[in-house]
Amino acid sequence: MILSKSYQRGSRFICLVSLIVVASLVTTLVEASLQQEVTTNNGTLKQLDSRHVSNGRPSYKHVWPEIKLDWKIIVGSIIGFFGAACGSVGGVGGGGIFVPMLALVIGFDPKSAAAMSKCMITGAAAATVGYNLKKRHPTLELPLIDYDLALLFQPMLILGISIGVTLNVIFADWMITVLLIVLFIVISSRAFYKGVNTWKKETKLKLVISSIFPMLILKIFVLVSIIENIYWKEVGVLISVWLIILGLQIGKGYCTTCSWKYWLLDISQIPVALCVSSYEAINLYKGRRKIASLGDKPLKLQPQKLVLYCAIGMFAGIVGGMLGLGGGLILGPLFLEMGIPPQVSSATATFAMMFSGSISVVEYYLRKRFPVPYALYFFAVATISALVGQHVVRRLIKVLGRASLIIFFLAFTIFVSAISLGGVGLARMIQKIDRKEYMGFESLCS
């Protein structure tokens, strides 16, 4: 009861602080954006009015800055490096930091920034997965990545990404801003208190282990060969799903948008994702498979709970596809609530994001939503940063014996994402209201 009251008071305090920070950030962003309009008409940007009228309907125009070495790309690289390091450690991708950086610092329009962000998330996720492939579960004789957990969530995550990319084209920028702020603040505050509780448990456990079983601490992150550490059957299924949906996405690129062939290929993704996730869910329910990373912890996987997990996986993909974020912003906290250890939660969420992120990158590329040179550069920045972040934090965990550091990185990244994305969204909404711009839905078929 006392913990519940303190949690409620803490949540109110975090929400109040967040609203104050968002309000101040909005004011700053509006002033900066208005000033930028006066000073950026110097030919350095291929900058047209972000909206023009075609056939009586407003149409979206992309803003792609010219790539050159200046203060913008230096500052953007530093912010991107920091975001990729934190995002890879927490298993959340870092898109909530990438999107504002790409929009405010580099100068991309919001929708191109979301597409570019996916390239960075994919680079960071691929590097992190490569780093984790040889790692072991912190307490069990298992791989660090839970492949059964990935098999349950990843197909629905990819399906959600495809839906989210389509909604990104249709929805106006401001429509998801309020939902975004509320959702991310709630998730980050929940993750923060989960981290605090984990920290307290670790403190008690360290006292016991150091006095009775000192050698157990040395068991964390034991390396084995990649061949032994990968569950090839599960990975084969995941790659098959990825290839099938990738093929459908490429096929859509050769069809006229909104033609019957286009919609047929689009809808064909649904049975592919549903079949794989449903098969895994049925096996988990009947006990033929289990989420091994939980160890001996009891987890009653009733049908309604499994359906809910699949729905959350798809929702995570939709949010990621719409905003250019990683689905780990939702999957990571969900795995922690299920009782998955922080190291496994982060590694598995990142593993799923690698597949889903690459799918969305291909789809954005086919839609010509980002400039390739910029994408390759920031892909490389995110890849290097993720490797550095993983190495540094894993060393800290090994020295300090505090896996809760991962949860705090997760909570911090989500909270910063809420503030930055929310602030940018509100600032742009205020600008458009002031200019009386069109703020309705876009046409997918234009």
C-alpha cells in the first residue's frame, strides 16, 4: 500500500515535471523555428514550401538538406552517437532522439526524419545483435537472446511496422503528439520504478552472493561459440518471415499505389505474420515450448494473455512505423513486466527490432522517403555508437553487478523521447495553427 501511494506520487511528480519541460521546450522550438525561416533561405536547403496544392488537394513536400561538413552534421553526429549508445543498451533503438535531431539540427522535414531514423535504428540494432550473439543468459545455461520470445513477437512487430509506415503517409504530424507524450511518460515512469525495485533486489542479492557464493558473479556473460549459442530452427523461421514480407514489400514497389495488386500484396502480409505468431502461441499454451529465459518462474500463458501479447507486438510496430522509432520502446518495458531479466529483455527486443527495422527501411526506400548518402552516413554512426555503448555498459555491469543499469537507460531514453518528440510535435502544431495551414489527413494514393 505504501509502495502504491509512493508510486502514484512519483508518477504525478514525473508528469508535472514533464509537462513543464515540454512547455518550455515548445516555446524554445517555436522561436527557433520562426527564426530559422528568416535565415535559411540561402540556397543550402532544397527548401520549398512544405505543402502545395495539387488537383485541389494539399500534397506533402519533403525537405532534404544538402550533405556537407558543417556544424549541423557535427552536432547531429554527436547527438546521434549518444542516442544510439543509450538506445542500444536499453533495447529501445533511440528513435525518440534521432527524429528530433534529424528534424531540428540537420533540417529534414518530419516524415523524412522518421524514415532516416529507421536507418539509424537498423544500424544500431544490427551491431547490437552481432555483439550479443555469443553472450549467455546471466543466470541460466541459455543464449542471451530468447528466441521463443522473439518468435512470438517479431512477426506481429513486422506486420505493425508495415501498417505504421502506411499511417505515417496518411496521418498529419500533430495527430499523434498528445498520445505520444502520455504513452511515453507512463512507460518511462513505469520502467524507472521497475529499475528502482531491481536495484534494491540486486543490493540484497549481492550481499548474499558475495558472502556465500562469490564465484557465481563470475558466471555472468560467459562466451561460447556462435554455432552453439544460436537456435537455428527459430532463426530460420524468423528469417523466412522476414524474406516473405520483404518480397511482398518489394513487389508493392513495382505496383501502382492503391491498385488491386498493391492491396493484394499488402494484405498478404497478415496471414504470414498471424500463422507464425499463432503457431508459437499455441505451442506455449500447450507447454510444448516455453519462455526459457524466465527459468523456474511460473508464468501462466492463458489464451487471452497470448492474444494480448501479440496485439501489443503489433501496436509496438505501428508506433515504430508511424514515428520512425524502434518497437523496443514498448517491447522492452513489456518484457520487464513479464519478469524477463534486463539483459535478456534488451537483447531480445533489439533482435526483433533488427528484422522489423530493416523491413521499414526497405519500404521507405521504395517510397523514396530518404536520401541514400545521408542514410548511409548515419547508419555508420549508429552502428559504431551501438558497439561502443554495449561494450562500456556491459563492462560496468560486470564490475558493479548492476543489471538494473539497463532498465535505467531504457527509462531515460523513453523519457527523453517523450520530451523531445512531444516538444517538436507541439511546436509544429502551434506553427501550423498560426499560419492556418492544412492539418488534415494526407492521401495515400497521391
